[in-house]
Amino acid sequence: VQLVESGGGLVQPGGSLRLACEASGFTLDRYAVVWFRQAPGKEREGVICISQGGRSTHSRDSVAGRFTISKDNAKNTVYLQMNSLKPEDTAVYYCARGATCNYYSDKGGSRFFESWGQGTLVTVSS
């Protein structure tokens, strides 16, 4: 069971990036998948979630309208499309799986999710 994130990099403010979270050893569509991020000196926070089966998505207010989560079942991969990036989006981004999207954005909510990848660094800077 493994999740591997990719797609991070350096981008200017206002730019876009697409991150990928590829699963192996299990079927991703059977789980909720969350993108978390952790900025230097800050706690890990849940950013956006897609439910089991992809029936619904949920995002925190700070990224609503800018970030979109999607799933490609054929590739067993979840994507995070990030548009209109801001310097405060700079962080290491991680994906993880869970039974539902419940608690993903709560303080300490990461404890309800598992199978963490190694993370991919996103830096938004001019």
C-alpha cells in the first residue's frame, strides 16, 4: 500500500500547478482521498478532499474556487489542480486516504487518514 505524490515545483504568484497522487497496492476509488499541506513552522492542514467513489468534493475556504481535486480511476491517481497560486500556498503537499472526508479540515484531522506519501514541495514566489 503506497501513495506517491508528484508535480511540485516553483511557480510565480498567479500561476498554476497540477499535483498527482498515484496509488499502488489498493484501489484508490474505494477511499476518500485528501490533500494536506504543511508550511514551515505550521501544522499540517487538510486542503481538499474527494469522497469514496468521487461523489463529492470538499475544500477549505482559503482554496475554494482556486483548487480542484479529481480522480482518474484507470490510472489509480488523484490530481490536485491549483490555480491562482499565492505565496501563502507554499508548503509540502501530501495525499492520504481515509474512509470518508469527515474531519479532513479539522485541527488534528490528519490522524483520521493513513498511507501518507513522501510529499511534494510547492513554492510560490516571484
